[in-house]
Amino acid sequence: MYMLEQIVSNFRHNGTYASGAPYGSGHINDTFKIDTKETDQYNYILQRVNHHVFKDVPGLMENVERVTSHIRKKIEANPDSNPDREVLTVIPTHNNSSYHVDSDGNFWRMYIFIWDNKSYDVVDSPEKAFEGGRMFGQFQSQLADLPGKPLNDTIPNFHNIAWRLDTFMDTLKRNPVGRADLVKEEIDFVLARAEEMKTILRLGEAGEIPLRITHNDTKFNNVLLNQEDKGLCVIDLDTVMPGYVHYDFGDSIRTSTNTGAEDDPDLDKIEMDIHLFEGYTKGFLHETKDTLNQVEIDHLAFAGKLFPYMIGLRFITDYVDGDNYFKVHHEHHNLQRARAQFKLLTSMERQFEAMKEIVRKYAGGRDAKT
Ligand SMILES: Nc1ncnc2c1ncn2[C@@H]1O[C@H](COP(=O)(O)OP(=O)(O)O)[C@@H](O)[C@H]1O
Ligand SMILES: [Mg+2]
């Protein structure tokens, strides 16, 4: 157990500590809600940042400070808005740092608790999908003019599919636990699509699509909604770093449109729901169609396919490696997860023409900036 009150005392917050307890369903950081005694003072979120996943927490927090203060200025320019609720507010320590390091080397940070929020793990309507798309699209356009040097890479090669493929091939060669023979079909599936899946990287290298600032973890529960189910705030900024717009769009489509579970053992339950795809795409392009170039737009539907491929590849790699990265709940869990992701990909392949048509529909009437 952590001495929460003692940790909190390092931060320059308002109000008096009343209680602290684990909060939320995130599984990267340790998150606590801190309540204050006074009813007219904010409550807070206290987080222990996972420094095994994020090796450079100071660099990560520098990103978070730059990103949140830039967005805050934009929100403050709108008199109808409430910056303390619409962007994360970093509470500084008494030494004016954005994080506190305890005597065990743990990194802690504190945010204002965004009150009256709703958050969902699963998207169950096109209206909610629209709000997710609108919020991540708005996040993208709010950061399009962030001044200064590029953000720090908080996890190098995170969405680098060429690197993920190399890692897979190396792991197969090493075959440390003798599972390579069990995944012959999956190997064929991966190799048949390997060149296609490097499309975004090739376009980036050719200068046809720009590196932007992307969130890189665009699950629906990383958007808080208000009581009316309208988008309120994008949270979980640990992986905000340079990336292609396809990374944000693609991972949202993977996580928000699946009719089954991410690891569903029943592959018949897994399809991409085209109505949820349409809702998300409508919201995302509503915010971004005037800043994205034509090549970026032309590859948004493809980005949908890239993510079940990439995450499926990571699951199968971890399976062959002996389950060292993802927590597993039974022996072949990573294989089951990979199969579920590849089923989602084939569902998208089947619906690809319809996906492209939807992107064209909502990108229409934009000011081409190419
Ligand atoms: N500022 C905040 N206000 C209210 N709830 C928050 C805030 N920050 C995080 N949360 C809640 O805590 C959960 C975990 O936080 P998150 O930063 O997403 O961590 P993880 O990386 O572990 O997913 C979120 O899903 C959300 O429910
Ligand atoms: Mg989260």
C-alpha cells in the first residue's frame, strides 16, 4: 500500500486531504482518486506512472505539460468553456515540478479530477462513436500548431509496423518455447499482408504524409463524456508523441467498432460494425477534414485494417515468445487474442469498399490543402 496522504502532500493542490482509493479500470498506471474535505474544492486524480513501460517519465511529463497548456490556451479563448474540465490540469509540486519521485523511485503526478464525467469501455451506438471521433479529431487539430521542438518519443517504435514485423521474424527464428509450429496459419496470414501493411510508413518516408502529433491510445475510455454523453475531455496522454494521423484513427476503429471482445474465443461474434465506423468517421472528419491532406484522407479506411493487423501481430509474437509482455489468463490466450484480431481484419477486408465510401462522404466539401 502507498502512503497516499503523504504523497499528496508534495503537491500544491487546494483543499484538505480527506481520503484516497484506487480508481478506474486502466491497466498501465496505478490510479487513485483523492477526495478533499471541502465541498467547494476540487477532488484529484493521483497516478503512479508505470516507469517499466515508460522509461523516460520526465520526458513524458514534459510532453504532457506542453500539450495540456497549449490546449488550455485554446479552450480559454472560448468564453463558454471550462478549462478545468475540458483538458487535464497538471498540479505542480512544491518545487514546481510536474511530478514527484518517492523514496522507492516511483513517479507520481496529480490532475484535477474531472467531475460529473461518464466513461465507457464499449461503444454501443453511432452517436457515441461520433463523440469519440469528434474528440480525438479535435485533439488532433488543437495540436496541429504546437510550437517548439518535436515531442519526446515516450515508447520508441510503438506503432512502427516494420519494426513489429522484424521482431516477429526474430522471435520465430529463436522459437524459445517451441510454439512456432502451432502458428503456421497465422504466419501465412501475416506474411501475405506484410508489404501492404507498410503503406503508411512508405508514404511517410516519401514525404506524402506529415508526421503529426498523435495520441496513440485512442480507446473509447480515454475520452470522458458529460452527463448527456457528449465529449468532454481527452485523457491518458502518456503516449502522445509524433505519429501519423492514421495511428489515432486506426486504433479507434479497431477498439470502437468490434461487435465482439478483443479476445473473443467465438470468432463468429467478431465483425466490424459499419454503423459505428460511420459514426466515428463522421465525427473525426468533422474536426480534421480541413487540415488533413488528400493522401492522408485517402488512407484513413486502410488505417482501420492496419491496427487489428498490428495488434494481432503483437499478440502472436508474444505467444511465440512465451507470454512475456501481455498478461495471460490461460495457456493459449495470446493465440486466441491474435485470432480474434485477425478475424476483425478479415471483416474489414470484406467491407473495405463501404469503408472507403464513408470516408469520401464525410471528407467532401473540404478545402484541399495539398
Ligand atoms: N483527470 C481525470 N478525471 C477523472 N477521471 C480520470 C482522470 N484521469 C484519469 N481518470 C480515470 O482513471 C482511469 C485510468 O486513467 P488513465 O490515465 O487512462 O490510465 P491508464 O493508462 O492506466 O489507462 C481512466 O480510464 C479514467 O476513468
Ligand atoms: Mg486509459
